[in-house]
Amino acid sequence: MPPILRHDEILARLAALAPIAATEEVPLLEARGRVLARDLVAREDLPPFDNSAMDGFALRSAATAGASADRPLRLRVGPTVFAGAPLSEAETAAAGAVRIMTGAPMPAGYDTVLRREDAELESAAGAEWLVLRAPVPAGAHLRRRGEDTARGARLVAAPR
């Protein structure tokens, strides 16, 4: 009667019968039907920077804390941030709110987004003002750097 083998012994014997062939790197689109030789890891964060998940207005949440229906807060609307076109701190310094498009990088110091459809706007004294009747919590409608995939995270595990 053959000896009873432990699981790890069986795997070792099978591995010896089917040695790993040489490995090669191929483009992902040519990898169909192949087996990974090593784990596939993310080379960069995705998204690569904090950005807006909605069209709307980037705000500093702390600045909205006192807003209420009885005491609305009016913030001067500054320039627009487009996807792929970050604004400098100098460009946003005087603005209480910055119009922002989906996918656009969050300006430095801004930590939340009010959706465009939730915004109340006024024009006065040659400027545009965002009227808030409630505080806006930090982190609303943001996609944080690395939120989908962090650099170094294992995307697909190689077979063991």
C-alpha cells in the first residue's frame, strides 16, 4: 500500500512534475489564456489625486458651519476648475466657493463639493454668490486619491 501523503507533500510532488516554464511580459491585451507568474500590482494611485465626483462647487466645509435657514451664508464664487486644469492657490484665495467640474482636481484647502443641482446662486455687486442654508459636510462628492486602487495594491493574485 502506498504511503499516505500530506497535502503539502502532494503539491510539492505535482510541482516537480510540472515545472514553471520561462516567464515573459506581455501587454495586457495579449495575456488572454495565460497564467500570471507573479501578482499584478497597481503602479499608481487611482484616482491619482483628490477630485470632484460631481459638477458643482468646491467648498471649505469649516467655512459653511454657521449656515442655516435663518442665517444663510453667502460665499463669493471664484473661477472654474475643469478636469485636467488645476487652479493655483492664488487663483482661489479670494473665493469662498469655486465652480468645479466632474473629475477636476480639488483646489488646495477645499474639502467638499456641493452638487450643482443643490446650489442657490445670486448676483450682487457685480459678483456671483453661492447661498447656503445649511452646513456642507466635509468629504461630500469627493473621490479621494487612491480610493479605487492604491499604489502597490494587489489587483490580481498569481496562482500559488
